[in-house]
Amino acid sequence: MDTVPIKPVCNACQGREFLPTGETYTLAGRTHDRVAKCQACDGTGKEVVWIDLKDFSHKLLKAVLTETEQVTQ
């Protein structure tokens, strides 16, 4: 079967691309957050999920029909 990639928001970083790892000090003595690239999405903020083409078309059709119903009401 054919599959297509979809890219939902990463669950680990909620689409922020980076995760806080702690705090550090600058030369002036101020603190700032340390961050590291999210390992789950490799710093893109989105995960690649492969789904079956038939399932994708059903989900797309359902979303379009739901949106059409909301507009007509």
C-alpha cells in the first residue's frame, strides 16, 4: 500500500524545537536558560508520521465535511 508523510507538532517539545536543560551564568553574572535541540524531532518542531493513503484521504474528507458543515450553520 501507499503511504504518505504527515507532520504533526512534536509531542516532546510542543513545536518549540528546543528543550530547556537548566541555567547557566553569563560573564556579567546574569542567569539565562540553557536549551538543547529536541531529540524526538531533531530540532524541527514536527514529527514525521507515515500513514496509509486511504486513511489519509478519509481523514481529509472528514475534515473538509466538518468545516463545510460549520460554515453553513
